[in-house]
Amino acid sequence: MPQSAAVISGLQRMVLYETRARYFLVGSNQAQTKHRVLKIDRTEPKDLVIIDDKHVYSQQEVRDLLSRLDLGNRTKMAQKGPSGLSRAVTAVGVVGFVRFLEGYYMVLITKRRKMADIGGHSIYKIEDTTMIYIPNDSVRVAHPDEARYVRIFQNMDLSSNFYFSHSYDLSHSLQHNLTLLRRPYGQWATEAGDGEDQAAEAPERRDGFDIFEDEGLPAQVVYGVRAEPYSKYVWNGNLLRRVKDVVHPDWLLYIIHGFCGQSKLLIYGRPVHVTLIARRSSKFAGTRFLKRGANCEGDVANEVETEQMVHDASVMSFRVGSYSSYVQTRGSVPLYWSQDISTMMPKPPIRLDQADPYAHVAALHFDQMLQRFGSPIIILNLVKKREKRKHEKILSEELHPAIINLNQFLPQQHGIEYIAWDMARYTKSKLCNVLDRLSMIAENVVKRTGFFVNRADFYCHALHPDERWGDLGGSISGAGRAQTGVLRTNCVDCLDRTNTAQFMVGKCALAYQLYALGMIDKPKLQFDTDCVRLFEELYEDHGDTLSLQYGGSQLVHRVKTYRKIAPWTQHSKDIMQTLSRYYSNAFSDADRQDAINLFLQVYQPVENRPHLWDLPTDFYLHQKSTMALPADRRSYTLWWSEGVLSYLPIALDQVPCEQTMKKLAVKRVNRLDESVDIYAEFFRPYELTSFDDTFCKAMTNSAREFMPKTVGVDPSPFTVRKPEETAKSVLGNKSTKEETLVQRKTAASAPPPPSEEAISSSSEDDSEEERDDDAAASVSQRSTPVKLWSADSGEGARAHEESQQQQPQQQPQQQQQHPAFKEPYGLNLATVPAEQDLLIYERFARLGESQQRRAAKSEHLHLPNVTRLEPLSCFPEDSVYAASPPQVDADSRRVFESHVMAARGQVGPLCRDDVLMYREYVKNRYM
């Protein structure tokens, strides 16, 4: 059966050209060998007219096309205005098209930064965007309120924690994406894909070279799979709605909002990548006090899906590599409730807005979860149980009966499990250990849901079984394990307490993931190890980011707070975070909510209708069914969707049925076709790159960041260390290295007001612990919001870049200034290489010629460890030789065989010399 591979977008570089009548958006692949062109009409004042000719151009054809356009658009000498074809801006993706009261705007991504690698697929963070008005000035119909809508839209800072990938579906989990690649697609695949690809099929076949075609054997084909993204976690879906059915799918770039972080765990030199991805829901999205509970469609506020991935980085491929993931979610209590902020109280009272005796809104919410995750759905409710005056307890008293009501109609084995635990009360008690209790809950949860791993169990798991490994749940097959069900954690704000609980569950799952990949001998991890500290740092960044986005400040209570090892200075930081959160909720949240509503197209400006800033509330924007009775009311007893129960505990979205296969586009392509060639996508052999600029080198490294710098200690990342022994003190501030700041401040960018510089945390349920004394650094790291493009600003930016890149090089023998090489090559080649480097290069360039001359003129040396060249021709001019391979001694063969056996998982015991050698390597490399 042919293999399957995800389709890689063929448009990763874009250049926008403009004339007076049209915009021409030219997109190309990374190698710039195939191009597509979008024609955007500028003569329509209020309509969007886009033409995609569906043709794939070569590089020469694009040059000829642009030359003809430039020649055809030149004006006569007497006419005024710009003439010809001018280059407007360079981009890497299209966010979408938006219209307010005048014409349409086009939003382009101009800068990106790599944040993670998953199986060779690159994950990027948006660094900068530009917003371009499409209609020409001659047809523009001005409106007095247009500028205000533009400012509100620009308050949605796209450079703050928005992520995308050209080849990996970020809206789905790793388990879903890899499950798609295992399905049989014989009856679903098409030979040439969509009709728009038929014109490109012929040149693609010519470009794809296959040695089996010349031998009369069938060409090696794979199924290229393109899945429809999960709309809940796509944030620009409405911005692309007008062009989705008009343009080629490669033009559609879907972005998610949340968090993405990746760190490298070195286990005796073996790299293991730990990745954390958080997807924030675009449904019922908003800020802390303005979005509470759920809407009429079952979407809840502050809903985030968190996925942790662990994979052996020594093997990149999805097909033969070892990958594991675990998913958990958070979200507001699925009821109709809110908090009145008009009283300006730091802790507004909770009120139930509507009575829901049949738990209709909760049924809609859990139906979505059953479709996506399967069963069991486990709810961990962390709100308070005992209060002098009812506040949080109101939510528990409504949620628990709702779950009991829904469970009576579900089969018993697939019922919703409810765990209520007053975490705040346990924290105040000196006799109770909060993390121990959470650890017990986490162990039970992971055993019930299981986790995903794409390989079968190791033989050592059966040879030396662990008592907890046999009790692990989930779906088990010969190809590996799959997670069934999910943990849903909530408190009032789903920030501080929720983040700590999710960390403990993630820590427990991480132990099982490392055990499944053969990295540890028991599925158990202890605190104060390099591995757990690295994972805790990732989760702190994750919690700070989500808290900044929803609550207006960073986390208050962290893991160290609940471990009761936080320093005394933390209390003053908590006070500052609380004040920052209060200021943000009171003065900035309304403006941010308007920006979110406008960006997500929840509100669309219309002439002669109330403006966004005139609306007293946005309740009716998010509650669409309140103005009319639904045509078909869902049953109160059979409250799940059709087909959901048929496949439980497996999620319906992961079953290859007729309903899910409609969301896929499958085509048969050559194995070497660039649309499925992940090797060329990741390594890019056609580009000149610098090792120092690679992402894997700048990634947070457990050996560099956490391992002790003294010789003589155990280098294992699973060894418990005292705080003073670590490279980074567990009580001290974080490292201020540039790469660490970049890694940790991926999300600490928000709109300009100081309250939005720290977007994240919870209500009264948590207090706060500021991250470090990087306040100044966080301000400098904050990216600028999306801005309008103008010709003056574009030329000024380019001139500034050229002046920065073309600095004169001070050389004693050469005063000529060299052109800039940074842009095309990725590194600066202006400096003349050293004489020693030139000698090495010359020796390499003439290696073949020198080897031939030595073999022809000198005597044949019979050495066992060198390759011997023996001429086969009696004529000295011929350069035909026979190569005799070198002989390998027994010691070298033994070393190589042990290396191969280690790669297969059969690692022998380390001798004393090996340990000393590794310690010496660590000392020289990192100290």
C-alpha cells in the first residue's frame, strides 16, 4: 500500500506588485522554481474582485509576465501619476481580506520567526504584518468613521502569539495528523488532484525523477493528504471566507492564537524535543470579565487546548521516528453566568443569567468534546466549596447537577467523570501537600485516558514490566497507542490554579511518554531534576502567555508557590501583578474586546447601523440564536450528535468514515514531488545556511541551561539536584541570555497600554508571581501591531536595511565596499576569509585532481586504513581507477556495531572510560 504524506504549501514567498488598475500578488515555493499569480482589481470601490488563473509559472515565465505588465502600464510623458509596474511589499503569507465602510484591505505577513520543529515541519510565529488598502485613490469613497475602525482593527496585535505552518496542521493534534497518514486512501485518491492542478501535473511529472520508470517498474507514489482545519482554533477563517472558493488552496494560510514553545532535553547526548502548543478557541473569545461561561452554541470562554509532544530528535521522519503526545483542555464553566464589572469591584459577584434546567448549553459543549476527543471526558473542578458568602460555590452547585442530568442518558462506560477539589482551601492548610494530591489525581487521569505514541511497545516493557504500565488506558494497537478522552480543568478564571493542575498532569504524562520512547526505566519523574525544571519553565511560559491574553497580567500562583519554595520577594511582585490585572480589566479590556470582535468578524460594520463603539453590549453578537427560535431543537435526552456513540471511546473525528473523509483532499503524487518532500522542505539544499543561525542551536537546552557546570556530578537530566548545584537557580531569576529571552518572551507582547504588556492570569482565585526582572527586556521584545503600508515607509525601511547591511569593511589590503550578502545567503560574506580558510578551501577544491596525480605518478601504497586508487588503463592520460576500500580493524568494527545496536534500543552498560570521556566532552563544550 502506498504511503501517505501531508501536502506542503507551494506558496511560501510572496511579492506584491502594483499598477494603477491592479495588484499582482506573485507567490512562489521556497526554491522559487514554481510560481502562482493572483490578480486583484483596484477599480472596484467596495467589492473584492480576485482572479486566480490556476496556472503554475516557471521563473522565466514570471519574469516575462512582469516585464510585459511593466511595459503595458507605462503612461505617456504628458500624463501624471506613477507608471509601469512597481514592487510594493514582500511577504510570506496572506492573513486575509477585511472591509469596514469603504473598500477592502489586504493583510499580509511580512516577518516571521521559527518557534518549533515537528517532524521536519517548521512552526512560525508572526513577527510583523502590513495592511494594504486595495482600491485606487481615484475611486475611493471616503467615510468619516473608516479611520476609527482601522485603529480598532490594528489593536489586535498579530505579532503577539499568532502561529502558522506551511506544512503542518496546527489546528489539529499530533495524534489526529499522524492517524490521517495511516489510513488507506485507494478509493479516495485522484490521479491529478483538483481540476486546477491538472495544468501543473505535466511539468511536475517532468521535474520528478524516478529511477524505477526507466526500468519498466511502477513509479513510487504516495498519497498527498490535505485536511480541512478545525474551525474552532482558526482565527483568520472569516477573513479568508470571501476567497476560499476562488483561489488555489496553497494561498490559504490558517493561523492559530495561543502559545508555542520547544526545548531540547539531552539524555547523555541523545536529543529529545519537548514541545508545548496551546490553541485558543476563536469562538466566544474575549477578555476576562467580558467573556464568562458559555454562549448558546456551547462554546465557552477562555477555552484552550494544550498539547505536549515528545519525540526523539535523532530521527526526523513521521514514518520511522518516535513521536508521542498528550492533550488536555481548559475552559470556563459551561453555564450561562457572568460578573458585573460596573461596580468597579476587584471581585465582582457571580450571577447566573439564565436558567437551564435541562443543561442544554452544557450538552452542546460536551457533545463537541466527545466528537473531538472521545470518551471518557474527565472534569477537574477546582473552584471553592466553602465560603462565608457564596461566590465560586454558585458555579459548582449548578455544574454538578447538570453533569448528573447528562450522564443518565449516556452509556455508563462512556459517562462524564466529575472530580471536584477545593484547591484554594488545601493551599491554605499547612498539613496538606497540594502537589501530592494533584499528583494522585494526575496518575488516575492519565491511566484513564492514556496517551498517543506512534510505535509499538519495546520488548523491555514486556521483559521488565512496570506495575503502572499495564493499567494504562487508551486505545492500544500494533502500531502504537492512542489517547481516548481528555481532561478538562477549570477554576473561575482557568488561569493560575488551572495551570498548576495542568502542569502536574503534564508531568505525569511526560514520564509515561519518556518511558514509552525508551528513555527512562520507570514512568516516574521527580522534582528538582533538569528534565522537570525544563518542563516547568515551558509551562510557566505557557501559563504567563495565556494569562496575559485573557486576564491582563502574568500568573500569580506558580508551581513554586504551591511547593512553598517561592522567595519572600514574590509577595511584592504579586501585589504589582494584581494591580496590573485590575487596571487592565477596568480600563483596557473593552478596547481589546472590540478589536477581537472586529478581527474575528463577529461584528461587521454596515451603513445606517449602530457602530461598534455605540453598542451597549456585545451579548447579541455572540448569542446568535437569542433573536429567533431555532428551527430544530435538539433533544434533551439524546443530546449528542448522530454517530458519536457508534465509535466511542474513539473520537468520531479520528474515524475513517464517510463523514470525516469529506473533509480531506487526497491525490496521488510522485514520491519525489516537492509538495510531499519534507526532506527538501526542512533541509533546503538549494540555500546557503549558517549553522550558528539554525533554530536547533538556539533552542533551550537542558545541558546548557540546567546541568551543573562542575565536573564529577551525574550528567543525567533525571538526577535530583539541590538548587545551588544547578546551572540556573530554581529560586533565582531566569537567564538573561538573548536566546533565552527570545524563547521565554514569545508571548509577552500585547497592545501598547501598560496593562496589556502583561496579559494573563485569573481572578480572585489566584495571586501572582511575576516572571523575572526582565521588565525592560519584555518591553523591548514587544512587537509592533499591524500597520498600514505606505510607499514612504516602505522605501525608508528598505533604505535603512541597506544602510545597515552595507557597512564598509575595514581591511588592510582591500578598501572596496562589498554588497550585502545577508538577505540572499543568510550570513554576511563581505569579510575577506582568513588565509588559513582559503588554503583549506583550495585543498578541498583540488582534492580529486591531486588524488589522481598521486595515484598515477607515485608508487602504490598498501596501507590497511586508506582507500587505494589503482589505475585500470595503461595510458597515463586516462583517469579511470579502481578503488579498494580500507580495511577496518576489530576494535573499530566493535565500536561501530555497538553504535548500531544502541540505535536499535539495545544499549550496553557504560564503562568507566565512557563516562569520563562524556564528562570531559561536557566540560569542554558547555563550561
